[in-house]
Amino acid sequence: LYVDQPLGAGQAVAVGPEQATYLFAVMRLAVGAGVLLFNGRDGEWLARVVDAGKRRGALVCEAQTRALQLPPDLWLLFSPVRKERTNFIVEKAVELGVSRLMPVTTRFTQSERWRQDKQLAHAIEAAEQCGATSVPQVGDVQPLERALAGWPEGRVLIWADEALAGSGTGAAALTGVDAGTQGAILIGPEGGFSDDEKALLRGLPFVRPISLGPRILRAETAAVAALVLWQMAAGD
Ligand code: SAM
């Protein structure tokens, strides 16, 4: 269970109304029951229920069960698509391991709807479900050009370029990538990238275009494929 509170031996953790309903009504946990907690900073902790009210309660941390495990230092830049598919991208990115989600708008972006708070909650849920001890940063939507203009030195950007579909797989673009590489993956919208965007991307020294195989994939499939290729190259 994710809590936005410090965790440590003997640390008391307050339980708010929503989590109280889940823990004490849905899961039927009573005083003395154990709950695994994480906050994205202090690893995973076993906590005991000490108060199980209807609308609130309290836990006390006993012992750390796992140290903090950070995902690869990998950002995912993608263009928001339809709601369920955007949710899918967020969920799979958390499961496969990214440190930051960066929605970007491009010329052919169909949906600029991105609720940062809702998507953070969605990322937390995905982290809880897959046993992660951290939650990626969830950025606000911004134009692709702006994200590229402020690009940090030393971070490689793997650009999923649909024009390369059919020219092998991505192995070559990932040469030299290992567990310590600072990276990012860029996935376009359903309409692909415009000519201007392609020209911009081709001219940037930190960009490496990648093919994701012989067929044109949907944006959410492309995100999963690229993340898996990165994971295989980086080794975690
Ligand atoms: N409308 C575009 C076209 O027909 O060429 C296809 C866009 S595709 C649905 C969405 C995004 O997924 C692309 O912008 C690209 O980033 C990525 N993508 C899909 N298939 C790919 C492939 N085989 N290789 C590299 N990137 C791919």
C-alpha cells in the first residue's frame, strides 16, 4: 500500500478515509494485522494495524522488508492518446520500469487531455499492483519542442521512428546502453510525426532512431515494445 508519509521503525502512519475503507471494510483487516507499506523513498515496511476505525485508523511500522529499488533512469515521452490507451501506457510503463513519465503534444496529437493528478494516482496503483517500491515522476503535458529544447546533457533519446518499420529491430540503436545509462524513449501519436518534427529530431545529437520491427504498431504497443528492448539492453 502506498502512503505519502515517512516510514521507519516505530513510525506511526495515519490512515485516511479512503484507505480505511479499503483496509478495514474491503480487506477486513483488524487490529494486529500486518500491511506492507511503501512511500517511494524508504523501501517497503511491514506495519501493524493499531486502530481500525470506519473512517480512519493508524498503523505502526515494524521492520523493513525490502530496500528501495529504483527503476532504470529512463523517461518515457509519449503523446496522450484516447483515455483507456493512455492509462494503458502509464500502467505498463510503471510495470516495466521508468523513472519519469513525460506526456508531450505533437502536430498530430489527437487528445491533449492529461490529468496529472489522476495519472499520478494511476501510476501509484500500478506500482502497488506490481510490487514496486517507488513511483515514477509524472509530469504535466508540454509541447515536444519544449521538452527537446531543455534536454539535459548526456541523456540519450531513443526515437521510435515509424519510417524505420521493416528495417530490422532496435538492437543497433541501443548499442552501449547498460544499467547506468540515462535514457528516454519517444513514442509518437496515432498519426505519427510530422515532417517538421522528423527534421527536428534528425538534427539533434542526442537522438537515436529505432525500428520496432516489421509492422506499424499502435502507440501503446510501441511503448511496451521499446521499453522491453531497453530493459533487455540495460539488463534490469
Ligand atoms: N501513422 C503512422 C504511420 O502510418 O506511419 C503510424 C504511427 S504509430 C500508430 C504510433 C507511434 O508508434 C509512431 O509515431 C512511432 O513512434 C511508434 N511506432 C509504431 N510502429 C513502429 C515501428 N515499427 N518502428 C518504430 N516506431 C514505431
